[in-house]
Amino acid sequence: MKGKRRKKLTGEKIFYTAPVRGEIPSPNFHAISVSKKVVDLAMVSTLPMGLHNSGDNGLIWVNPFQALNMDNSLQNKKILIVGGSSGIGLAVAQKACKAGGKVMIASRSAAEKQQELTSLIGHEIETCSFDVTAEPESLWQIIGDIDHLAVATRPEIIPGPFAETDFKEAQKAFNTKFWGTYRLIQKGRINPYGSIILTSGIAGEKIFRNHSTMCIINSAIEALCRSLAVELAPIRVNLVSPGFVAPKPPEVEELAQNFPAKRIASPDEVADAFIYLMKSAYITGTSLAVDGGARLV
């Protein structure tokens, strides 16, 4: 946008004046009042992007995303990581802290490991003991409102033929990864235009013999992601689908030689996807595969 621009702040009100009438501003503008009237941010946030005749305020150009401070920075954002005491969740916590986020880790062992986690992450964090299969109300009472929720829980499942699968063990795994996540989000306190990032896995898309329970659970998580992206908007809901992540036994390392990437992933590489989805304000309802192409072969 050429020419000078003027910004005036009055409490919670803001307006911009356009140097040329009818000129379309850049996307960085909150609102432009062509008639040089004050534009109330509360009013702006209810309007879609574009030109509007707002009565007393005259003709205005509105970008509600900027009006609600929808930047892609994690600086000072409150980020809750459920299952963040190890593996992928811990890597997400490390990267979120480095990006300036205020990180809270909730897991069964988080509180007792706070000193160890703080040392590993290299930043001050908050921790809370939480079993994802328990009622989540007490967790949200402690945590309060947040900007981003990352769920990185992983149930213990012993592979085996479907006909021999212990129903109670399968039910326990489903309660941990699916129903625990379901209830956590249902009672959640995520700020508008914040985000939720779930964890699925390659078994949600690619079928593996003797892994029917995990295939079913991951498929359910992916359906939940898409459904909530619609129902919870403007909160964004996305999903990271990892393949094989270190550490893994030698036979899995050997299997990974058949993948296009020729190796398994590190937790850091998967965590990058979580941070990307937190910061990407226009992505929702998406499953991001981080599997080195394993699903393709």
C-alpha cells in the first residue's frame, strides 16, 4: 500500500485512514475507515474480511484475523502438552519453549519429574499430574484458558492377530488414546483462534497385519480431527500422523530402509510438525504425515 498511513488508538478502539479512497489495503490492516471514523474492534471481529458499510462508521475494510491478533508467533502463548514427559511430546515442549511459548506439561509422571523436565527442556515449565483416562475437569481448573493444546499420548498395545486380541486390553488402549482425548477436548478451555493438535499414526491410513487395534484407534482419531475442525471453529483442529519414531529395535531400523526416506524419524522431526500446525493460522482439519513416505510402500 503506497502513501502514508495513520493509526490512532483509543482504548480498545482502532482505526486506520486510507491515503486514497477505494484503495484496497494490505492484509496486515485491522480495519480502515474511509470516512475516518473510529472502528470498534469488537464490531470488527464479527465481520468477514472485505469492504463493509457499517452505518455510523461509514465504509470500512475489515481483516478480522488481524483484529483478533491472529499472528503466527508462539511468543507468550499458553501451550498445554498432554503426554509431554517423553518422546514426541517432550520434543514438542522443547521447541514450543524455544519459540517463546508458556509451556505446561500434563502426564501421569509430569509433576514428580518437573526438575528433570526443566533441565531437559532448558526453560521453566509448569507441570501437572494427569491421567488421560481420568475426568479432565480438575486439569482445566488448574490450567485455565490456553492457546494451543497438543495431545501426544500413546497407549501400550501388544501386536497380535485380531482373533487373539484381549478385549479388555484393546478397550484400555481405546480409552487412553481416543476417549481420553475426546473428553479432554470436550471439557477444554481453548481460546478462539487457538488450535488443537492430535496424534494419530501411520496405522490410521496403512493397514498392518496383527495391528488391528491401533489401526482402528488411529482411524477414529483422524475422524475426530475432521469433525471437530468443523464443530469447534474458529479453533483449528489438526493432526500429526507419525510413522516409526526413534528409538526402535534393529529390525525396525532395517525395515525403514524400504521407505523413501531410508530411515526412521527422530522425535524432533515429528515435533516440527506440531509447531508448524500451531503457527499456521489457515490450516485446519488436516492430517500431516511425518513418516518418511512409509505409508506409500
